[in-house]
Amino acid sequence: MKCQKILLALVFALSLGLGNVFAQADAAASSEAVGPRVPVFLGAALGFGSGTGVGTERGLGLRQIEPMIGAWYPGYGFIRVGYGMFDFEEDTGDGEDYKVEHSDFDVELGLHLLGILYATGNYSRAKELSDLGDVSWNEWGAGFGSIVHMFAKTLLFAEVSYRWVLDHYDPFLDKNVSGSRLQFNIGFVAYVF
């Protein structure tokens, strides 16, 4: 819990500190660039967070690599759909390690509040497959982020969200678990047209 609070404080401080830089870059890009004609984009993000299924404490670190597609009107809002993947090993305590294949199907909506700053809401369907057992669960989340325009049809984004992990069975603990976690995403968007 202490690590989550520290991570949240660092991300918040970073977003406030970079806000001025982002605003200057946004103003420069908007004055030079024509911008996209159609808001359809392709992109990807790296997701860092505090654990995956909440049932065991897996520490902080990379949690997913997520290609995505969607529509984004800078200054107004967006919808994104992505499929994130990440594999890791889990120690069951009996001396054996099991490879776990983790995946997330994510749908995210965003609404720009103050220029480059936006609020997000998301739904994720997560799955973990292993020899010990398979498990899937739902997550709901809310957060905020910011963008930086790069070139005429490309932008970078950074966001942090709080995720509510709904009740599910964890085969490693042999019981039902639920809880919450933090996730920090860094990614890029390239407009198709």
C-alpha cells in the first residue's frame, strides 16, 4: 500500500511538472501542424502497475504491452480498444515455478478537460493462463492523463488510473480475491489519415 501511495505521488508530481512543458509543446505543434483529417489512429502503450490479479503481491513493474486502435479528437475526447499481453513466472512455494500468460482486453473512454489534460474511464477483461489453473476477471478504472503533440499526426500520452479488481478465484492462493491497484501508461498514437 505504501508503494502504491509513493507511485501515485510521483506520477502526480511528474504530471504537474511536465504540464507546462506539454502545454508549450502543444501550442507550438498546433501553430505549425495542420493536424489529422480523420481521428482514427493506431498506437501502443506500456503499462506499469502494482500487481495483476491482486491475489498475490507481485510488486511494481511492467504489466502489459498493448497495441491499440481507436478514434481521438485532441481537445475533445477519445475511445480506444487494445489488447495487452505480458508473461511472468509465479512461485507457488513448493519449489516449482509456473509460467503465467497474462492478457487484457481494454476499452477506454477519455474526455479532455483542460486542453491537453483529460479524464479517463475504462473496462478491462483480464486473463491468466498457466499449468496450475486458468483465471479471468473484470476491472473497472478511472484516471487522468496528458498528451504531447509530436509532428503533424502523432502524439504521446501519459496517464495514471486507479483500477478496481472485481472478485475472482485465484488458483495460486486457492481462494476468491478482490481489491484495487494502480496503473501508469506511457504510449503513442499515430493517425491513419
